[in-house]
Amino acid sequence: MDFEQARFNMVEQQIRPWNVLDFDVLDAVADIPREAFVMDAQRGYAYSDLPLVLPNGGYMLEPKIVARMIQGLALKKTDNVLEVGTGSGYATAILASLAGQVQTFDTDSTQLHTAKAVLDRLDFHNIRYEHGDGFAECHSHDRYDAVYIGGGLPAVPENLKARLNDGGRMVVIAGKAPVQHCLLITRQGDEFAQTVLFDTLVTGLDAKSVPAQSAKFKF
């Protein structure tokens, strides 16, 4: 299979039409080999517009959703980013391509090790890996310019808002079926502005199955 052509087709047919127009995000997506992050049996459809299962039963988000969420963060090379839910490491790679430093958490040590091995092979050196709960209060002293959450949640994690620097941004998909909202939350001093980037329906951060209605949800 010509993965380079498949990657080009993904960008042009899935990601650009979904209003991902930031050149830096598009360049990152065009450069990162998504086939490296999927199981061997999935390589033939690594660039399909589908949530792909992980070895631990979790799911990778569709590439257009990852790209649009990360576009919302408007990352700079000086940004320190928190990722909750490393998963395959694909979103981690895009974040690390655009930001200065990424600290990524996953509760599954085996999955975290697998993602790190792929990211090491791709020569990413600005990522810190943490086995544990990225929402935990024991990390409450850490501060970030951006927060990316790699799966759906029933509600906005209020404790993570306090860990944003002034001007910091968080993207999170929150809510329940039949529709969830991808939210951009921006800190402005002690106030927080919230914008809906798009509506969708995705697997939960710790989900082991695709939402029943996801196959027929219209974007």
C-alpha cells in the first residue's frame, strides 16, 4: 500500500473539508505516519475515517477529529502541553510537532510503553511520559499553556481548568449520546471563556466500545 498517497488523500478528502485549515496542523498531519501507530492488521486502513481499536480495547479518535481539536489549541513552539490519554501516541506526535513540550498521561502502562516506543523511533524528544491519572489532584501544582483530552468525557473536568496558565486553552469533548460538544475553554485571568468548536459523538476516554450511534451520526 502507498501510505504516502493515503496520507495525502486523508488530508485532502477528510481533514481539509472538515475546516482544518491551519497550515502548521496540516503539515504535521501530512508528515506523521499514522500507520506506525496502529496494529499490524489495521495498517491497510490506518487513514480511514474510522475510530480504530487499540490493543487494550480502547479506541483511537478519527484523524479529522484529532486535527480539528488540536487546531483549536492554536499551539506555539513555546507552549507546554498536557495530554490526558496517550492512547496510540498519534495525537501526542501532532502535539509534539507543534508545541515546545508535551506531558502525556495514560493509566495503561503497556499502552504507554507501546506509544513511547513508536514516538522514540520517530525521533520525538520533547515528550514526558507519565503512567497515571492525568486528572489526579496530586498533579495540581503543574501548569500548562494547553490541555488536550484524548477521548470523550461526561462533563468538563473543572480541576484541569485551574491548571491552565493565563491565556491557556483546553479542548475537550464533553456530553453524552446522541450528541457531544467539542469545547474550547480559554483562561483569561480568573475567568474562563467557552466556545463550541463542533458537535460529534466519540468513544469515552476509557471506553472499550464504539458508541452505538456513532456509525450513523452525521458530521
